[in-house]
Amino acid sequence: MVRVGIGYDVHRLVKDRPLILGGVEVPHHMGLLGHSDADVLIHALMDALLGAVGKGDIGRHFPDTQEQYRGISSVILLAKVNHILKEEGYQIVNVDTVVIAQKPKLAPYIEKMTQNIASTLGVDEKAVNVKATTTEGLGFPGREEGIAAQAIVLLSSM
């Protein structure tokens, strides 16, 4: 059996926070606001994975009302989601993601993001695709008010 999941996340850019994307600290004068490290890429991916197995979303599993998740690395949470997949009897076939941000330029960090995700999920790097795009100055990403990410995943039963 195969299952498909889709995820989407947005966080506001603010001063005095590190910018973490795909588990990588990206040099920038602003970071993302959130209860955890606010890694929109990993959050969208986790929602896609949870959705594919019918297990809700990250808010259900890691609510922002629980102090244990304050400032936590989203990569740690991704490992927990991967454990849920395995318990449900699914394995990852492939992951495709896109980060939507006007700035900073993310190309120099994509390879490390891909490595982080593949390593955490225990899959070959060829099964993980990370892309970045701008909105040509349009909307909240274009005005540099926030960053969004989308993810789609394909799973198969083990």
C-alpha cells in the first residue's frame, strides 16, 4: 500500500532569533518566531508525514502549550515522527519540499538541509529533495515578513 501526505507551514520573521531551516542555522539578520526552533521546512515535512499515515499534525503531537517543546530542535521532533511512521508499518519512498523565502538566498545550505533530513529519517539522500524559491517580492514572503514551506511525501507499507 502507498500513502501520500502534504504539509504546509508558515512562521513570522523577527529579530533576535536564529534562522533554522532543515536543521541548519542560516546566517540572517532575522529568525523565525515559534515555540520550538520554528523550522518551517521540518514542520511542513512532519505534517506531510503525519498526514500520510492519518495521525493528525504536529500541533496534536507536540503542542505549543507544553514547555518540554519550548526551543526544541525540530530535527528531534522529526525523529519522533519517523518513529510513528515505523510503528504504523510505513517507510519513506521519497520526500519533496520547497521553502518560500525572499531572503536569504538558501542555495548554499540546501545540501546540508538534505543531508540532515535524510540522516534523521534514515533514508538515502536521493530520496529527499529540498528546493527554495522566492515570490518575486509578492505577499508576506516577498515583503520579508515570514517564510513558508511545503512538503509532499510518498510512503509505502513495509
